[in-house]
Amino acid sequence: MLGCFLIGLVWIVVYYMTGNDLAIPLMSSLGQYNLVVGIGFMAVGFVYATRWE
């Protein structure tokens, strides 16, 4: 759960920090969809959080 939250947060932060100078091959091909990927990781973390007992 926490791993998914952190991966999503780091993904979005790295995307914003690199800006238009995306040297990471996968991130440069995704463009604005990097936000969808980061929020998707956070959503999966939220699903895990609701199922945690």
C-alpha cells in the first residue's frame, strides 16, 4: 500500500522536476500521461488501503 503511494508520488515528482528535458525514455514517450500513471499507482494504493485489516 505505502509502496504504491510512494511510487506514484515519486513518478509525478520526477516528471515535474525534469520538465521538458525528459531524459528517461519511457517518460518522454508518455508525455502528459505520466500524471495518469502516477495517479494510477496512488489509486491502487488506495484500493489496498481499503482492503487492509
